[in-house]
Amino acid sequence: MFRLDEGIKFQMKKNDILTVGELLIDMISEEYDEDINSNLFHKYFGGSPANIAMNTKKLGIQSLLASAVGDDGFGKFLLNHLRKEDIDSSNIQVMDQSTSMVVVTKSKATPIPIFYRGADYQLAYTSQLEQVLLHSKIVHFSSWPISMKPARNTIEKIIKTAKNNGILICFDPNYHSMLWQKDEDGVAYIKSIIRDVDIIKPSEDDAERLFGKDTPENQIEKFLKLGAKLVIMTLGKDGVLVSNGKETMRSQTLAKEVVDTTGAGDAFWSGFYSAVVKGYTIKEAVQLGSAVSAFKLKYTGAVVELPSLEKIKELFEL
């Protein structure tokens, strides 16, 4: 059990976190607009696992990203961005397909995405990927790669290898029906793999897509019954609710200014991961995750110039 007033013990590994899944282009509207009526969009580095890899490196821990991009201009843009940030790009597979893209409205609430997929779901399980996994303390993935094969098969192999080798398995259940084939029950599949997950961080919207409307407390209980060991539910302006099935805590939001919510959940994950790797308790890590998210909310785009975790702690007086 993950006790909230204790830290997480990790094996000694060369890498702290391996994030697996989508590396893509975020096209974000210049104006606040819920209906994609804006005529001007700007391209940003994006993809939840990619955002987390970038953020955690800036916060002071070692990160690696495994993903797939197209052999095109957008793919080159993403690879160049990784290299500029000193992120190892050797685990990015380059495919003969277009780089995936999300078009999204700039938003102070929940962004409304439109998905254009190509290379991202072609991610293959290779001997190189297995080696970087075995040398990592944490593996993180989202609902993107499990929504289509062959990437789904890759994630299933990753989960099996991680379980057999004591690697912490963390899952972002960001289900979107548009990502799944029409004849597949994505909700049922996501529910089926939660038993293999150590830590899951749904947003309130994620939980509603999987279970329908309910109170946050009831939603968390549903994740626990499916086998998750620790559930961290982010509630936007209402903060964070956390439970291991025996203990429950609520943490208030630290956000004072909201410019763009794109990547706020990724920022939370990044602060949480960086904190647990650095030896903070789960309670402290949740607070630091909230602080990193609050810092990001002041800027447009999923990835911003984060200071170190220690500086974040100082800025928010934690």
C-alpha cells in the first residue's frame, strides 16, 4: 500500500522515469474560442508523455521518452525541440507516416481537441525500448497508445515487463472516444488494465467519460475497486482528491492565474513524479504537483520554462 505520509522506495536505476506514447503537434488557437472559429493557430510541442519527459527534466530528474513521429517537417520540428532541451531522442521511432497532431482551442476550462493521427500509434516494442524500460524506476503511459494497435501491443508488453521487474506503473486514463475504432469498446479496455496499474491520475472529466457523472469520492472508489493502488483525481479549481483505499486527503488548488489549461495535468504529473523520486512523501508530492500545475497555468502551451522543483517549492512557500 502507498501510505500518504510516506515516500515511495525505488530500486537503484540509471533513469528515473520513462514516458511512453504520443509525441505530436499541438495546434492551439490564438483566441479563446470553444468552436474552432479562430483563423489563427500556432504550433506547439505536444503529447502528454512528451510533455512530462520535458517537464521532469527541467524539474531536476532523469527522464526518457519512447514515441513515434513521421518522417516529415513536423517530426523534425519535434525531434529538434527535444534535442534543444537536451532530451535523448534515440528512443523516438521515425515512421513512414505523418506526424500526429491535435487541434485545440485556447481555453481557461477544458480544451476541446480534434485529433489527427498517423505515426504515434505505430510505436513498436523493441529490444532497445525494453532495455531503457528495465533501467527506469517509473514507467508512465496514457490512453493514446492503448487506443490503437500496434502501440497497444507495445504497452501490454511494457506492463508485463514492468510488473516482473518491480518498476512503478503509472497511467493517465485520458479516454477520448474519437481515438478509438468505432467497433471497439475503449472504456471496457481501459477498465480492464487498471488492475495492473500502481498509480492512476484521472481528471474529473476523465472519470466522467469512463463512469458517467458522480461525486469525486464515488469516482475514486470505482478506480480502487478496479484494482488501482493509488488514485489521484485532479478537480480543476477544486484542487486534488487522493486515496489509497484506506486514507483519503484533499488538497486545495494553488492556481491564482489561469491563461491556458493545456498541459496542466501533465504539469501536475511532472511535479508529482519529480517529488517522489527526490524522496518527498506522497502528500508532499501532491502539493508539489499542484504547484507545478499552477505555475504552468500562467502560460500558453503544454510545455513552459519551468524552474527547478526546489524553486517551485520556494515560490509557493511549501
